[in-house]
Amino acid sequence: MTSLKSTSRVVLAGLLAAATLNTYAATQGELGATSTGVLNISVGIGDSVRISNLQDISGTFDGTNDIVGSSAACVYRNGTGNYNLSATGSGTGGAFELTDGTNTVPFSVSFNDGNGAQALTTGVQLTGLSGADIMSPSCANTGDNGTIEVTITAADLSAVPGATYSGALTLLVAPE
């Protein structure tokens, strides 16, 4: 008659053997005329994104019309799924502003991933963006797949003295 203790040992040994079937470990060769050893190789690849192909935006105020400028964007993601994008300006607290060193002019920003333009608020993520190239970091497969648009209103431009106003827009993309 088999004791409970020896049955438990057999069950435990079986469970341990089953648990190790899915683990990887090198197998050492045996001494003989030939010997075969096996080693396993694994590589982890983190989910990453890239934004590129951006172009600077500039314009000259004609005294009447808003200045609207745009830049194409290439968004690459080495995985599948959506991505998010946020933007900050070079103004105080990340504001979307241009300055001549003394005066400031606000601007607004939108991003279009091919599914319609969405307004950006400084530091706030746009989520659920799609259409990133998943094969080429330079968007060789899709071409540019996003557009950034900047608008500076005529009213805001008319309210400041003549000068050259400049600033920067920082875009941050991340996988979702």
C-alpha cells in the first residue's frame, strides 16, 4: 500500500517537472565521440516610438490675416496599437507663446493623425492616435502620417509692437 507521503512526493516531482518544461536552460553535452550542447537565446525589445520629419514654421503678418502654418510629421512605433501625443510651448509654464524678449503672442496648436485635427492644450495628452508606421522609423511605408498646425490670430498679432517673435513647440509621443 502506497503511503500518502510517497504519493505526495511523486505528485510534487511531477509538478516540478511540468513547471520546468517551459523554462529555458542550457543543455550540456555528454562525454563521448561527439557531444551536443544547446543554449537558448532571447532578446527583449521595448515598445518605442519616434517623431521626425518636422519642419520649422515661419510667416510674416500682413496686418489683416491670421498666420496659419503647418509641419508634416512622421510617427513611427515598433509595436502595434495607438500612441499619444502632448505638446508644450516655450512660454511661461509651457504656454504656447512667441516672444520678442519683452512682449508675447499666444498661438494655438492642433494635431491630425489622419482622422481629423484635434486641438492641443499644453501638457495634455491626445490619446488614441493611430496610423503610425510600424515598419520604418523614417515612414518609408506610410509617408508622413501626421500634421501639426499652428495658428496665430490677426487680433493677437495686431496687439503687439512690430518685432520678430519666436518660440518653440516641443512634441512628445508615447505608445499606449
